[in-house]
Amino acid sequence: MSSGANCNTVVNQMDSRQLWFTNPFEIEIREQQLDAPSSHHLLIRNLYSAVSAGTELLVFRGQLPENMALDANLTALANEDIAYPLRYGYACVGEIEQVGSDIDDSLIGEIVFSFQPHGSHFSCALNEVIPVPSGIDPKAAVFLANMETAVNLLHDGNPRIGSRVVVIGQGIVGLIVSSLLAKHPLSGVFALDSIDTRRIWAKNSGVDEVFSPQSEAELAELKERLQLSDDHGGADVVYELSGNPDALNVAIELCGYSGRIVVGSWYGAKSSKINLGGHFHRNRIEIISSQVSSIAPDLSGRWDKQRRFEVAWEMIKRCQPEQFITHCLPFDSAKEAYELLDNSPQEALQVVFEYEI
């Protein structure tokens, strides 16, 4: 996306309706007047924004850790402290409505993705938007952030041909990771989730078997499938994506000698007792954090954010994550959306806000 002289565009102020978390379990939609975009900025009319059932539920429930920035790696949130009232969200797809004087007005009408909080309109710099490739529906494009996360998780886990891989947690990121792994030449991809509807989604995404972590019988069956009691048995890679720190103990139980546990969950203020004796200590198990804001050091010589985004767009075309949208709700129903995710996770997988067109 390039910029250039703009001689004809008339720019105006715009009222934006914005979602604010005002206290735990309380939200408001407030109106904020946005100024006409400055010389290198754009004004975007939102079409869709995706709700992160992981991080945003931590915000909604008041489970965020104190004394840290909300997300220092996203420009739109970099100066936001974790204190109410606050805005959040990071997966918006909209249409460019106005451009600043130094930006080519031929960009007006383009569909773009941006890491922005939920709201009907937003203003941002040109370098803060990512053009949506032709052939990708705007509803599918809201999954760019989750797909980039999934690509990063596979990079960090580095599953090799013939590996046995377990994915704990089949929320939207877990399902996308499972979908990507199902396309790999692995010996087995096994998914765990306590919610039966998500186990069905996982099976449909192509995993070999699904299990409930709450069933001792099913966990015993999984350990048998992983050949855990045999020499060279156990999972080669375990992805912990449930958002529940207690799941780390399950991951340790399932991991084989010198296996890798990749933690993609952000637990916020939640903590748990982790058993680092016995099986963990004797088996040289590696636990690493996977966070999409940066490139892993061993890849940074060949990979950058742009290359990873290109792969993420291609994976959106192949995996069609829009199939995981269970609720597309009007923006005015935001409170209903968070209560649905909080109280009925068996019904709501991916919630998307739809803005008036």
C-alpha cells in the first residue's frame, strides 16, 4: 500500500462508537468524535471485529495483572494501562473512508485489517493497516491475528515429520493450530478440551483423536496412543492453549523424553502449582513461551512480520477459519456477546461484531 499526493479529498470529523470496559463484568458503548485524519493518517469505517475469547474475557472478568501496559506491542494499545475504564480488541477489518493530505486518495474504499480496539470507526497511520488480499472475505480476514499466532506456534513447536503432537485447548487458536497440524505428515495429532462441542469441532478440523482432560479413562487412552510407557514414547510436542495454568501439569504428563511444551496461553493474573519433579525433571522436558509480538531469535535472520503475515493470509485461504464463527452479533449487542462467552462457552466459539453498513 503506497502513499502519494492527495489533491481532491475532502475530510470531515466523524463520530465513533467505541466499546469500553468500565469495571469487571461491565461495558459501555460511548461516542467519541474523531478528527479528520492528519496528513499521514486514515479514517476507517469498521465492518467486522473479532472478539478474543481468551484475553478479552480476562479483561471482562477483571483478571488482568496489575502494573503493566495492556499491550505495548500494539500501537493502538501501547499507552493503555491495565486500569478501568479501558478499551481492548485487536482484530478489526474495515473500509478506508478518508485519507490525509499526503496519502493517495485512490486508497479510499480499500478493505484493510488493523490491530485496533472495538469501535465503529478508528483513525490510524497508514503503516498500521494491512491490505486484505483479493479473494478473502472480510469476515475471514478478522482471523489474521489468530492465524498469525497459530503460524508462530507451529514455528516455535517445530513439529518434525512423524511427530506425535498434542493440542490442549480447542478454543479458536487451538482449533486453528489443530487445523494446520492436520495438514502436516505427523504420526498423530491429538486434541484435548473439556467442552464436548469443541471436541466435535476439533475432530472436524482433521485431528486424529479427541479426548476430555476431565476423564481419567480418556487420558489413559491418550497415553496409550502416545505410547507413553514405551522407550521413545510420549508426545514430541504439546501445545498448551487452554488458558488454564493447571493444564501445564497435564502437558508434562503427556510429554516424552526431551519433548517440548509450547505455552501459547496468556494466564493473566491466574497461577497454579506446577509439578516440576519426577517426570519433568528426569525427562529433560522443555517449556517455552510462544508470543506472536516478536519473531523467534533462531528465525529472525530469515523471517519478519511481513513474511509471517503472507503465510497467515495463505493459511486463511486454505483452512477457512470463518467456519468457526458461531455468532455474528450487532455491535450494540456487545454486552450480550461477553456474557455468552463467559457463561456458555459450549455454545460460543468465535463471536464477531458486525457494524452497520
